Amino acid sequence: MGIRHIVGVSDMKLSQVIGDQIITHALGSCIGIAIHDPHAHVGGILHYMLPQSKLDQEKAAANPFMFGDTGIPSLFVSAYKMGARKENMRVIMAGGARVFGGGDLFDIGNRNIMIARKLFWKNGILISAEDVGGQIPRTLVLEIESGKVWFTSHGQRTDLWNP
């Protein structure tokens, strides 16, 4: 049995150790991006909070994982350095909810979803699976050996990717 790596808010973890799991909790309006290269056995999760770094350039410089537009490229570059290849990559996205109902004045969840889709589209990356929006919080889990990705919410498990 490997290690369970916990990804905090505005954080990212990668592994290529068979048996490891990477987990992020409390995806409300935040987005969790799980990536996995089944050939290199490299996988990781990014948990970003806000869509664009232009909101606070200093915070983005100190922690690029806080923002989608800086965190997503950092996740991929880090995975490539470990041997992952773009053409082998599976990308799974979860989160972006309105956990407090319809009263989200700034609609952060939807803006977080849109920045990820925009970046993926611009870079020719397809999303293999997703569960975004709605009103539920999610805990996202990636299993390095198999590439399986699932989330739990309110005690229920939903498989997103099961190769």
C-alpha cells in the first residue's frame, strides 16, 4: 500500500509511485483537476480556488496553484518533468459548485469551470471525464496505479474514470 497524498486548497501534488492515491477534499466552487499518464504512471491533482491570477499577481507569484490560469499549466509542466506526455494524458475535472444555492454573486464556480475549459481548448487537451457545477461539495481521488478517478459527496461514491 502506498501513501495517501492530501492536496489542500491552492495546492498540487504529483506521484508516480504504484499504490499511491492523491486526494483533495472540499471542492465547492473550487476546481479539482486530476491528470494521469497510464504509460509513465504519473498522476496528480490540482485544487485551485480562483480563475484568474490578474486578481492578485503577488499571490499568483507566491502560489500559482491558487489560480486556474497559473495552476493548470504548472500541473502539466510538473507532470511532463516526471515523464508524462500530453498525448497519453487523461484529464478529469470536478467541482465548480454553487454550494450555497443560487446566491453566488460572483459565480466563482462557473468562472472556475470556464477558465479550465478555455485553457484546455487553447492547448488541444480533451477532458476525459468531468462532474462540475451543481450544488454538492466533492472529494476527488486519483489512484496512481490504475488511473481510476472518483469523487465522494455526502457518503456516496461516483466513478469518473475507470480505465
